[in-house]
Amino acid sequence: MFKYAKYTLFHMLTIPFAIGLTLGGDWMYLGLAAAAGFVILGDLLFGDDTVEPVYGHEWILNLQLYSSLVLIFAMNFLMVWTVADIDVLGYGAFVQQLTGYDAAAARADNTLLQYAVAILSCGLLSSVVGTIVGHELTHRTWDPVAMFIGRWLLAFSWDTGFSIEHVYGHHIYVSTVGDPATAPRGRNVYFHILASTWKGNISAWKLEKQRLQKKRLPVFSHHNLYIRGLLMSLLLEIAAFAMAGWIGVLVFTASALIAKAFLEIVNFMEHYGMVRNPKTPVQPYHSWNTNKRVSSWATFNLTRHSHHHAEGDVPFHKLRSYQDAPMMVNGYLTTIFLTLIPPLWNRIMVPKVLDWDRRYATAEELELAMAANKRSGIKEFMQQDYRELIAAKKSGFEKTAKAA
């Protein structure tokens, strides 16, 4: 039974957040402290999860995924409730009746710093509960229920375009210069958040426009999934305004943008520095992988990214651990924090990318890597000369071809 229960970890991470917002004051730090502390320490202490069990009751797993929509509504409701002038839906009165604690009155003493940390917590958890689960569900393009729930989950980060660009763009162009989500060598994470967001949305619009044109449907119409997605997010903004006016809109928008930023940070670290000819098939080594136990449980095996890109239609519970794939520094949250310090990130990742070149890259990819190294602006990359290695790999390929 534990093989099912372990994927409720992300549900559990929302409980300290909800308690903290309800109690107010310094308790508002609880959500971020609990999530970051548990996941980072868990990855450091509990090692890897490489088991690949068989699941006979997939409906349980689907229920866990679908329940994310309830959680993300509840989290964002509480976040906006904390800044409202009224006790929206009588939540404070309910808490007081249940526990005797005046949660509605406690909001008056919250500080800007406490609100800032709470919004950061909401953004982080929305990226876990919303974006990660939305990613899994919107890959199930054949399932209208999964697509409906997945797109609403993504609406909480103003990112329903992800359901278009990721499936029909990123998975085709991953690790190439044409992929907005793949960070080239030398790019820092802060620029990547902006560049990938901008280019990813342009790509989503173009892909949806092409789809509609092929079906001879009007682009500016209810048929346009990109436009409908924007309207879904706008509806959530209107709900935030109805609850708490413009401060509610500000709080919801800030949380949404933080959740989107976390997605782009994850994109940054999942494919940083990798190269591929878009005409060649995607292989497991074109993604950074990690099998850290707690990260895997908290993200529905998103950590098994190498298999995910090799076979994008495989559901999360059937993803293999691919222990011979190129590995990240550590688990997801640890790696996220490392990206935020570019000098430290470069110190750790430049040697790993160079090792990727020598261990995994084909002769053609080494030529692409040399060009990427020159563009990087980083001395350690720019000093590399792969001509001998390219010749050796080409020679080895020729010998293998003759033997075959």
C-alpha cells in the first residue's frame, strides 16, 4: 500500500502552509520552512528511490492527481483571504467555532515580511500541486478529464500555454537551440526565466494558430485553446478581486508569477547545457535526471526526466529510474536553490556539462557542443577543443558500422 501512499507527500506539504496562514504572524513562515526543510533534508538523508513497482489500481493514482485541483483552490483562497477586509465565506468564523482561535482578527498583525514569505510559499506549493500535476495530466491528450483538470491547474500560474508548447514544442525540440525551455551554456537562471517565458508563450501561440489553420477554424475564436487559457486565469483574478479587491489581485498575481518562475527554473536545470540535432531522436541522456527519494515522491516522478523525454506518453508511475543517465547535483529543491547563485551553479555544472560531452555526446553533438562553448562566454567552456575526440568517436562509429 505504501507504493500508493508515498505520492500523497505533496498533499502533506500543503498542511503546514494552511496552518501557518490560519494562525498568522510568524506562523506564516511555517509553509516554506516545512516544505524546503523536509524535501531538502529528505533528499540528503534518504538516498535514491530506484524501485519500479507495478500498480494494479491506477484509479488511486488518478484520484491523487485530480485532488490537486481542490488543494490549489484551497491554498490560493487562504492566501487571498489573509489580505481581505472581510471574513470571506466565513472561514475565520469557522476556525473560531472549531478551535476558539480568532483567525480573522489575527490577520491584522501580519507584517509585510510575513506576507512576502507566505506568497513565496504559495508560489512554490502551487508549482508542485499545480504545475507538476498539470504537466502530468496535460500529457494525456487523449483524456478530456485529465486535460480539463490539468489546464485549470496551470491557470493558477497564468501558464495554460504550457499545455500546448510543452507537449507539441518542447518534447520535439528539447536540448536544441530551437527550444525555448532548454538553457544554453553560460545562461544564468534569471535571464532564462524571462526568455523562456516570453519565447514559450510565442511558441504556444504559433502552435495553436497552426492547429486551427489546419482545421480551417478562426484563430480569434472560442476554438483557440491559448486564448481560452488566458481567460481561465483572468477568471481566477476576478475571483481574487471579488475577495479582497486590488490587493487580492496583487497577491494572487505575485503567487502565480512565482509558480511560473519555479517552472522555468526547473526547465533550466533539467536540460542545462545539453545539445542535440533536432533531426535525431531524443535519448535519455538529453535530460538531467535524479532519483532522490523525497523529490521523486513529492513530484510524481518528474525527477525521472530522462525516461519522460525518451517516452513522453508514459504515465508517471511507469517511468524508469535510468540510473545510467546524466544526474543532477541532488534533488529538485536543492538544485533549484543552487541555480539561484550563478557563480556557484557554474562552478558545479561546468565540469558536469564537460563530462556529459565526453561520456554521452555523439561526434555530431560534440561539434554542436564546441559551437555552444564558444557562445557561452565562460572560460572553461571556451577553452575546450573536441577535434581529437570527434575524430575518435567517428572512427569508433565507422568500425562498429563495418563490424555490423
